[in-house]
Amino acid sequence: MSLTIGGSGVAVYPPGATFGPRRLEDFEFVWLLQGTAEWRYDQGSIALGTDCLLLGRPGIEDSFIWDRTQPTRHGYLHFQLAGRLPELPDPARWPLVRRLPDDDPLRPLLRYLLSLDKQRPSTHQQTTRGVLGLLLTLFVQGPLPDHDEQRLPPHLDTLLEFVRRSWSPPAPTRPLSLQELAAGACLSSGY
């Protein structure tokens, strides 16, 4: 499996703006930071709020109608996937939208991806791919279950706890190197 990162960042649209239609050529994560939107795609439409994470797939024709009453800010990340993540089903079966409770581990991962985008050094490409792989795994597998038999693999639980501790107030959110993330998961960086 190979992940190639495309464009990423934050976009701001004025009240009532629209975007599209367009045909996606790659995968795209979209998450609202402020406001609401209606996402229209081949098979219908979905109302989006700041509690949603959207995954557009290659080939989907889509458009957005941004909040009519206030500016809308959203983060986005385009990427290409060659092959499959071994622990995940075929991408055609991945969900399109996930609701994100306040304590969902996807939220700090999304903030972290945006902070890496701001810095753009080439040394962060490998870290960005690693974080994106974890983000995809959590997105596809869904919210963390309440009972132990369906929990994430132990190294992912350990890594998520490390990230939460590293980014808990008053510590500022900062990019974590691949070596730090590997150490936080109690794994080698090669693994």
C-alpha cells in the first residue's frame, strides 16, 4: 500500500457560496471547522457540521453549498492510494461520512495534519503518510467501541494515549516526528 499526499490546507467561503460540481480524481477528506454545508454527490446529499468527517472517493461527482448565514471554514486533504491497507476492506466499501464525538481521536489527528501542512518541510512527508494511514484506519473502523473484545490493536491504543498526553493543555500542539510517534506506540520507526 502506498499513500501519496496531494493538496491540503484550510479554505474559507463566504455565506451562501457554492463549490462544484466537480469529479474527484483522488480521495479527499473534508472536515468543517466553522459553519455548516450540504454535500451533494452522485447518490444524494448529506448535511455536514463541525461534527462530521467526509471522505470523497475518486470518480464521485460532488458539490458543496456552504452555510448561508456565516462564513464556512473547512480543512481538506487530498491523497491517492495505491493498493489497499491490509487491515481494511476495499475502499469502495469505506463510509463516506463519520460523525465525530468531542472525544474522538480523529479530531487531534486532523489538527495535527493541518499543523504539518503549515510547516511543509520534506521531512514531514513520511510523518504525514503515517498519520494519514492511522486516520484512514480509525475512519474506516469507526468509533472506538466500549467493550474490550473489539478494541484497536494495543499499539494503536498506546499511540493514541501518547498523542493525547503530548497535546493536552497547556502543551501546544506541535508536529511529532515519526521517531516520537513510533516511541509513543512502543514500536520501531521501521515498523
